[in-house]
Amino acid sequence: MIEALFSQSNYVAAKRLLDLTATRQAAITSNLANIEMPNYKRLDVPAAFEAQLQQAVAEGDTTQLRSLKPVLAEDTTAIANRSDGNTVDLENEMTRMYQNSLEHTLETQLVTSHLLKMRLAITGRPV
């Protein structure tokens, strides 16, 4: 019974989105740490993962959502604007970090809201 509460597609999707933002934050951190490293190639979560995640969310397929795990890969769309071959752009990374932070905050609020609703249903008290 309790497992059914944590198997709802919205809850599982929010958890996967949290995994995505955590993995993306690791990529951004690595990119910023290596901004001066010659020939360093920018890392990110592949766009294909996000497409699979969006499809699974749209279909409400919790089995597919649970099987999806974000991984880091070289960003093949990043172009080296410097002579040393490094593909990291500071302004781009800072923008992505801010956007990722906003997404993480929203997803955290979604999970927290779900858990607070369950607490209210169990205890009859909102907090």
C-alpha cells in the first residue's frame, strides 16, 4: 500500500527531474573547474535523455521513468571559441547554473508538496 503512494507518475517524474538537475549541476561544476584546461570538452546530460524523460512523463509510464538514469557525456554541440580547444564558455555556464538552480528549486517544491499532502492525509494536520 505505501509503495503505491510513492509510485504515482508525478512523484516519480519529479524525482527523476531532481536526478537530472543534480547530474547537470555536477557537469556545470566540472566545466567551471576545468575552464582553463587546454582541450577540455564541455560536459552535459545528453539531449536524448531529456527527450526520453519528456516522453515518459507525457505517457505517465512509471516503469520507464524509474529506468531512466541521467549520465554525463561530452557536449558535441559546444564549439571551442578559444585557441586552446577548450569548449567551456563562462557566461554560458553561469546562465545554465542559474537556470538549473531554478529548476531544482521547483522540483524540490513539487516533491515536498507531495509529501506534505501525504502527511496531511495520514495525520490530519498540515504540519
